[in-house]
Amino acid sequence: MNGVASKKLIEVALPLPEINDASAFDKRPGIGAHPKGIHHWWARLPMPTARAVLFASVVDDPEAHPEKWPTEETQNAERERLFDIIRRMMRKKLHESPEVYSEVRAEILKHCHGEMPSVFDPFAGGGSIPLEASRMGFNAHAGDLNPVAVLLNKCNLELAPRWTDQQPVNPDTRRTIGGAESWREAHGVAADIRYYGHIIQERAVKKLGHLYPKVRLSREYGGGETNVIAWIWARTVASPNPAAHAKHVPLISTYWLSSKVGAEAWLDPVVDKVNGTYRFEVRTGVPANSAAVKAGTKLGRGARFKCLLTDEPLDENHIKAEGKDGRLGLCLLAIVSEGIRGRLYVPATTDQMQAAITPPLEGEVDEELADDPRNIWCVGYGLTRFSQLFTPRQLTTMVTLSDLVKAIRTDVKRSE
């Protein structure tokens, strides 16, 4: 309008109740196919919010065009029509409703001289804005300093669209529906990922299964064997106190394993100060001293801890010096396993500890960390190489999986 920017819908009003409800549903876990299933991003913008903001930032508010809607009544009616479009954009699983995206795109073109504008999100993070911009027809661009965010956006904006409406190549599923027209959107590439991912998983289990023993549960936990979900570790450092006989003690920021109300679980240190030994029992229920459980062996901000054997403070400079000399250790605190009614927290065992410290494979990732201020949290403690950030088992697993992913190309080419 004569070079003057028009007032946009987002500057006036939005159907907030519908946007809030759809965004709350979008944040719920386990809602089916969703980009957040690739990787959990801690501050991901809900997809419905991204859709509404993009649409309302481009579409003019009726008040900006009095020549079309001269009265407040006609402006409200037109605004309500735009609200209805946004409400349709709040549907669940909107990616399965291409007709809504077509309607949205057509409306945007009316306000952009028939040409979809570009959208650039320089801090894309989990990629909600650029992904929805791409779906709506914008020329979407994303950027981020975090390499995980870059990978997420590359998957959503480059890789998935490249294989849209393509039938799968794997022999088990490419003919099950019949005809390329049946493999709409990214269903074809998703079928291939499931097929070849399963092959990689089977091969990984054969190579690595012995490094991941199951947990044998006591009668207290129902007996039998179950899979491990996670191993909870702590770094250790030699205590400078002569009374500790130079034994390594754990640096634990909290004893809580689960602070969820009704499912509390926590570590209870059992210390023998005479012989200089300690172990951890797993307790459930509400502890008598919640403050002590929350604190662990930590005394305050930074690397300030206490010696578990003597209760004396561990100097931060001592911890850093030990780390820089390569003398930090590891201690397995507890194991999280699958249970009939949810997660089980069980004490660490010697066989689980030994499985995790198996010698790593050759070819492990052992480059030095980048000279980046964000790495100061580990570099300051002597952890200057990638290999020092993981257990030997983790390194072995990462190298093995990387090799198996590379090798699967042979299977894919054979299927084409």
C-alpha cells in the first residue's frame, strides 16, 4: 500500500484458545508420528504455534484494507474467516490433511502478490518454524550453531522432501500396497528406514549383545531377567585426605534417581570408613532427609564436593588437577531396567560394571575437542578428547553402529 507496510493479523488478534489447546496436545509424549520422534529438543516450539505465527505474520488484518471492508462489522467478519482458517490449521496430524495446507497457501498468496515469501530462522533449534514454513509453501531456510539442530533440520527440510511421494526400494514392502501413487508423502522412505534400520539392529545385537547383559531381578522386583534402559554413572577422584587412603570417591550432584511423586527412588550410600569402602543401595519411597538426598556429595556451585569417606570438602583445584593428569575414574551407581509397571531402579553389579569397561574397538573417535568456550565445562577437567567423554562400551557401540550404517548401502543398492 504505497510502500507502507500493512498491519498484519498477528498484530491485532488470534484465536488463542484453539492455538493453546492444539499446542498443549502437540507437546504431549507418544502422540504418534511426529518430527520430535527423531530427537527430543528441550525447547521445541509446538508445531501448531509455528503454523499460526507464520500465517498471521504474513496475512493482512482486515483493518489494513478499509477499501474492502469499510465498517467494523465487515472487518470482524473477514477476521473471523481468517480465524477459521487458523482453526483448521490446529487439527491433529495436520500433515495428513494436505487440503488444509493448500487452502492456507492460497490465502497467503493473496497477500503476497502471488509469490510465497522466504522464511529464515537463524536460531532454528528443533526446527518447528522452518518445517511448518516448508509445509505451508514458503521458501524455508534454517540455521543454528548446534550440530544436532543442524542435523534435525537437514532431515526435515532436505532429506525427507527429496524422497516425498517415492515408493520404497526394500524388497519386503515396496509392492505391498501397489503402485507409486499409494506411497504418498514420506511413507515410502519411512518404510525403507524401518526395514534397513531393523537389519542394522539385528547385526548390532550380534556384535554388541554380550556387552549389554540383562539384569537378573531379585524376588523383591518380581524375579526373572529384564532389559536395561540406562546405566547411571558418576565420575570419581582420589581423595586427598590421608584418612581416605587415596581411595577414589564419587562426585554425585544428587542421590535422586526419580523424584516423581509416588515413584520416588534414591541412592543410599553405605560407607565403611574403617576399611575405606562404600557401595550404594537403592531405596524407594519418601526419604527421611530429602535435602541430603537432593544434595548428593555436592557442596555448592561449581566443582565443590565432599569426600564420601571422610565428609571433608574436595577442593575444586584438586579435582581439576586430577582430571588434567588423567586420573579421574568412573563409578556405576545404579541401573534402570524395564519393569511390568514402569521403570525399576536396581543396585549396580560387578558384571554390569565389567561389561561397560570392555576395551574399545580400534578406530574409535579420538580427535581433540574444538577450541570452543562452550567446552570449558569438560576441558577444564582434562577431558580434551572425544574418547574421554564416553565409557569404552559407548565408544565401541558408536564405532560399530557407524560401520553398520555405512555397510547397509550395499544392501540398499542390491534392492534397487
